[in-house]
Amino acid sequence: MPEVLITENIIGEEMDKLRERFDSIFEPNLWKEPDRLRAMIPDFRALIARNQTQITRDIIEAGTRLEVIARAGVGMDNVDLAAASRAGIVVAWTPEQNSNSVAELTIGLMLSLARMIPDADVDTKKGGWNRWKYIGVELLGKTLGIVGLGRIGSLTAAKARALGMEILAYDPYVDPESLRAMEVRARLTSLEEVLALSDFVSLHLPETDETRGMFGDEQFGQMKPGAYFINAARGGVVKEDALLRALQEKRIAAAALDVRQQEPAVPSAFDEMTNVILIPHIGAQTREAQRRVVTAVARDVTAILNGEEAKHFANFSKPRR
Ligand code: MLT
């Protein structure tokens, strides 16, 4: 009987070893077929996925043999963690393994916005040589407002400091003492102040009941006029219609979105806007992050299937069923 079901494109040396050891089914597009996944899941002891497989309560409850759900990544918005915990299933994940890649992408997006690099590239390839159209801004001396100062937010802060930026941050779950201990040089303040004073605002929050739809007309209205907005966290945190209004009314200068309210994204007015950078959720898509993520996930699944403890888990280290 097969033991491991892999529903997304999760490959690498450690996954090969896992698949040699345990009878596995690799269906990288199964995330698109939740009904088939629900019908298949009763056979498996392990389910390995990224962020596209919706691991809902009914799928978890149908997984009567499941011992571990392994999330190759950090966002937990696609896993019903409470249902998995109730069922005694370990939820393994890979915090920290891709944080640096996301922080680097954020800096890349900030520079791209500041210097209009994507639009200048398209324009030049079309035959333009419009040097005066592309007068950008420097990051030196500007203020970056970070909303959510966890692992990725802190790494982004450190990299932005190195570029000469001042950092303001909003995170109700972080206290100034721990920031000092971790040597994160950011001033924690209210969300209103972060929005009002920052030249660039970057989101680094998970999508939860608390944060879903958190950025709407009110928040975009509070941003400094002409500021830039970056979201490489979760699309559901932002009301895209409100962002569109803020851009169309020129209240903010430009935006970069790595994540969308609906993924894969559907056509929208953003597609036509030269001051909007759209990329397909590639924050963690580096060779290094993928190697670390895949290695961590494969090792934890192997450990659980061998009756040992997982190293990186969101609920408990061994199954409780
Ligand atoms: C994550 O949550 O780790 C990232 O968004 C990337 C991913 O899920 O593949």
C-alpha cells in the first residue's frame, strides 16, 4: 500500500531518498482536484504539499491513516491546523528555510519600484531610449515600514538598514526587548504611524482570521502620499479593489505584488498598469530555499514514518493517534 502522497511539485535529492524508502505517489497537479484528493487520502500515512493544496477539515478527517501533513513552506493558511491537531496528526513545516529568499525578493521589489526597472526594461526592448522617463528615487535615507516583524520582516529590516534606510515596524506580537536581543534595528510603533511616515510599506504577515482583508481603503488612505506598497506575504491580507483605487487615484505611487487574493491570479486592471509589478508567488523560489525546504520536509516525514520525532512542527513532534 502506498504511504506518501505528494500533491505539488516537491522534488530534490532528499525527496528521492524518501520515495525510495516509502512507497509514494507523486501527483504534482493533484492540488487542482480536491475531490480526487479526498477520495485518495484514506490510503496514506503522509501528505506532502506546498501552499496550493487546500488541506481542509474534510480532507483531514478522511485521512484516517494520516500521521503527518508536511507543509513545504511557512504559510499555514492552506492547512486546517486545528482539525489536524484534533485528529492527532503532526503538521510539519519549514520555518526559516525560505525566509532569506523572501527578504531578498522584497529588497529586489523595492529597488525595482524605486527605479522602475521592469517598465524600463519593457520600454527599451520595444525600441525606446527614454532616460528622462525613468527618473526614480534612492532608498538611502528613506523609511521602510514593515508590517509583521517575524523572521522575514526582521531579515528584510536588516538588509534595508544596510541600504541606508530607516525602519519603522508594526507587530503587536513582538516586544521591544526581544527586538533588542535579536539586534533588529527597527522602531516599533502603531500601524497608523507606520503607514503615515513610511516611503515604502512592506507586508510580512501570515494570513489568519485576524489579518485577512486587513489592508483596505482606510489603510491605503493612511499611507504617505506617493508611497510605495509591497506584498510578498499573503494576498488575502490585502483587498485588491482598495489597492487598485489607491493607485488609480494616485494616492500611492506604485505597488509590487508577489502574492494575490486569488492564486493563480485571474486577469485584472493591474495587468495594464506600468506602476504595478506582478510576479507569480516566487518569494521562496530560489535553489537554496527549495533545497533547504525539501530537505527539511523529507527528513521530518521520514522521521515520523519511522516512529521518530519531527524537528520542525506546528503542533506536536509525534502523531497522537
Ligand atoms: C511559503 O509559505 O513558504 C511561501 O509562500 C512559499 C510556498 O508556500 O511555496
